[in-house]
Amino acid sequence: MSTEGASWRFEDLEVFKRAYQLSLEVHQESLKFPNVEQYGGIADQMRRSSKSICALIAEGSGRQRGSASEFRRYLVMALASADETRLWCRYAHDLGYVDGARGDGWRDRFHEIARMLQGLIAKLEGETK
């Protein structure tokens, strides 16, 4: 899909679809974490950072009408949120809030989302040069 003269709907981006689905899963599971983690703790941080990925893709998509570089900037922030969420998943696993398979699976899926974001960023950089 070319970005030149195009306006991408965030809902159509595969990276958004995956990030959204995973953020829902993380949200639901994190509600089972201990109460001490629900507000300002790991559960809260995981919910915020995973949703931030989706929100930044959506906001960047809306801003692309003005500038592809603005869209790219938001994708870079979404990439940072994906990496942050991977860290929170590691904490959740190491503290025993999620089992190894789930924690590893989440980290792998957030890593794949990060790779997809990197690919989209590279595509935008190539088309704006």
C-alpha cells in the first residue's frame, strides 16, 4: 500500500488489528492481578502501555493528512510503547502474575508488533525521501 497521496485508515492496518486484539487480552488478564497492582502498579501500566500502541497508531493515522513525517513520529512513539509493554510483561511473569507460556507469548507478540511498526516506519521514510 502506498502512502503517497493516500490516507490510511488505522482500522485497516494489520499492525493496529494485532495490537488492539493483544491489548484487549492483556487488559482482561491484568484484571486478575493482585489489587496492589491495579492502580499505578504493573496491571495498570500494562493496560496503559498496550492501549497506547493502538491510540498512537490511530492518532498518527489522523495526522498523516498533514504530513507523512507526523504519522511516522507517532509510529515511533507506538514502537516505544510496544517495547515498554514487553518490559511490563516480563515483570508480570517474574512476579508470578502470569505463567511462563503466557508471559513469553505476550512478549513475542509485542515484539512482532514492534517489528511491524519498524517496517511501516521504514516504508514511510522511503516514500518521503
